[in-house]
Amino acid sequence: MFNLDTLLRDNIKRLVPYSTARDEFKGEAAIFLDANENSFGSPLPVNYNRYPDPLQWKIKYKLADIKGVPPQNIFIGNGSDEAIDLLYRAFCNPGVDNVVLCPPTYGMYEVSAHINDAVIRKVSLTPDFQLDIPALQQAIDEHTKLIFVCSPNNPTGNSIRKSDIELLLNNFNGIVVVDEAYINFARQKTFIQELTEYPNLVVLQTLSKAWGLAALRVGMAFAGEDIINVLNKVKPPYNISQATQELVLQALDNVGRVNEWIREIVIERDLLSAALEQLPQILEVYPSDANFVLVRTSDAKGIYQYLTTQGIVVRDRSRVELCMGCLRITVGTPEENLRLLEVLKSFNLKTEIPVSA
Ligand SMILES: *Cc1c(COP(=O)(O)O)cnc(C)c1O
């Protein structure tokens, strides 16, 4: 049985969270002399002299509308990376508890585990980049607190089979973190509608990808209210700045524009994938449910270097397990994608020159 209390670290269970000035007084007042702010204002055209809402309720109400989940089931972090870090801090006793990771996957799960001294158990994906369920069953023990499943997965681009994630949710008594950073580009449906089914589910999403707000650093965790309360208790009190909160509120009014971009990016992704398949130095184009494509090449290092000389940067993933020879290419604008293809074609010409020499 899933039991949040036995899963939590004792120090977190006992933790009395910091109580902000705004937590202690919630009414209307004309004069605020409770938080040692500068009552005169800010040296800017707009005032930022008051501390922001620690729980970002205005954003949560808008997100609740867009996502179809109650605001109490939403946590907002300084990027999803903050939520990843908080999950380790809340659940993994350093040096004792372990996390199960499924490489090749997003690098922050491992870095954040190291920072928090969580023990890492790796269970590689199968050659078709799906979960290795029997190996996962072997890896899990009574000290396993978290399993990260990235779907669609970075850097492979595919979605993880829904039935496999459900199998974990139904049989693992720790927390299953489903990272949906790329869900907007996927055919598969989000897990956030299933929070009521699974008390051990945490879904991560972000405003950094489809929403085009990577520089603002805003990520979301969706979970049962008990888990959300734990994250709120452990986070720094004012983790999202007032300026960021105001910009996010404006951005969330433009969901139509974002949906339009998503449609365009998906069309471009499929065009780019088809065009890449035609190039002789691209040995394989992996099917993508994200806004990038993973390609296996004949010479990852050479192509990467050549692209940089032409002012194009892609991600070299060739040293990552199961990704030998692979580059990860983000879908750009139509002009950027055409330029990429043109440059890749000229690399092919370049490699053919020695044949005649
Ligand atoms: C980009 C990405 C994120 C986003 O991280 P932020 O901190 O929200 O910018 C999360 N997970 C995966 C798998 C990603 O690729």
C-alpha cells in the first residue's frame, strides 16, 4: 500500500515550514509594516518592493482552467528542475534511499540525485526505448522512493507505453514521476487527468518548451494534494518572482497562439524527419513525439563539427548509452530546418571528395 508518511524522510515529516509575513496576515490593509520591505517603492518604472505570493494562486487558477485539474493539485517551481530537486530532498534519505532511472534519459535526474546523495539504480531502456519491466522489478527494493519516467523521452523522442507506466503506478509503492516536458507535441495523452486514480503519481510539465518561456524558469508538478503540500513545505518561500508571475499570467492568456505553434512544430518535425531520412549519412531517424528528432549518423562527431562551422548547433548524444552515433536535433523554424538540411547535404558532398582523390 502507498503510504506518504512512511515514504517521507523523518526530518521532512517533522518540519515546521517557514511562516512568511504574508502567511500570518491575510486580510486587507492600507499600511504594510510587517515584512521589512522598502515602503517608498523600487528604483524602476514599476514597483517590485512587495514580496510576491509564495503559492502563486493566480497562476494556479489559470493553469487549472487550461489543464483541467484543481489548483490545489498544482505546484509551481523555478523550472521543473526545482520540483525534481525537491522530490529527492523530501523523500530520499542521503546515502540510504534509492531512485530508479531509465537511461538514456534527461540528465538532471542523475545530477540532482548526486547533489542529494540519493543512491542511483539504473535500468536501461530496451533497444526500442521502452521500459524494461522485468529489470525494473528486480531493481526496486524497500529503499526505492522514486522512479523517473520521461515520456516523451529526452533524448530519444518516443513516448513510453501507457500500459507500462500504469503497471508501475499500480505495483510500486514509492512515487512514480512522469516527466511530460514534451507532452504538447505527443500523440499520447497526459497523465494529469489520472491523479485521482494514483496517489503515488507526480506529473512534471514545464513552460520551457512548447510555451516558449525557458528563460522565465517555470515548471509545474501535478499530484495529489498531500504530495503538493510536501513540495510547498520544502521549497524556498518565494521561489517565483513577482516579475515572472506577472509575465506568466500574461502568457497564459495566449494559449491559442501556443497551440498554433504546436501544430506548426509537429508539421515541421514530420517534414524534417522525412527529409533527414533521404540523406545517406543519416542511418536512422527515430520516430518522435517531441519537438526534436534523434538521428543515428555515420559520423556524429564529424557532422557535429561541420554544422558548427556553418553556425548550426545540435546536441551530440553519441556518447550516451543506446545512442551511439546519435545527434539530437531540435525542430526549428521552416527557414532554419531548410538551412540545416542544405548544410547536411553539403557535408555529404564533402565526404565524397576523397573518393575521387
Ligand atoms: C527541458 C526539460 C525539462 C524542463 O526543465 P525546466 O527546468 O522546466 O526548464 C524537464 N524535463 C525534461 C525531460 C526536459 O527535456
